[in-house]
Amino acid sequence: NPEAFEVEHIPWSHLERRVTRTDAPKDIWPCRAGDVLLIHPKTIHASLPRTAQDRGRRIALTTRWLGDDVRWAPNSLSIRIPSLEASGMMRFGEPPPAELFPVIWPRSAGTARSGA
């Protein structure tokens, strides 16, 4: 008979091993003022810290692009936003409202055609 024991699971903890590996593959993109870098949301990424010699500001802009088949279904890994949940705007199993996620390209517009 195996002894009973508890297993602790920390969501995304497996990624910590990938980040701290010294032999992990790394891609580096030198960026200058005015450059834009687009990455997948699940990309492990970092940047050097700003120093006193750095001039100007570093600005980050995060966008979310959703298909019209998306439904609100938060789970234990979801970032909780109490004010959004309290507003009742996001309802489980329902699509996100256009007031929060504006429609950029309606399905009725069709698909882009090359050479048009």
C-alpha cells in the first residue's frame, strides 16, 4: 500500500526552471528609441533595467486580440480584476462585450485578399 501524501502544484512553476537554465536558447533583439517589439503572450521575456544614464521613458502597450468565438471562462491561472468582475460586464460563458473589446474586423467583412 502506498502511503498517502499531498502534492502541491504551483501554476506555471515549470516555467521558472526554463528561465533560470543557463543553457536555455536566447534570442536578443537590440531595440532603439522608436522601435516596436511584438511577442507572443506566452513568451518568457525580460529587459535590462533602466539606469540613471538612460534618457527618456520606456513605454509598454499591451493589447488583446480575440476571435468572435471567445467566451469568458476564467480559471485558476486567470488574472483577477475585482472591479471588472463586480461590474457584471463579463459573464461566464458569454463573449466579451464590445464596450471592453471593440470589434476591429467584423466577420461579415470577410478575409483580406492578396493582390487586391
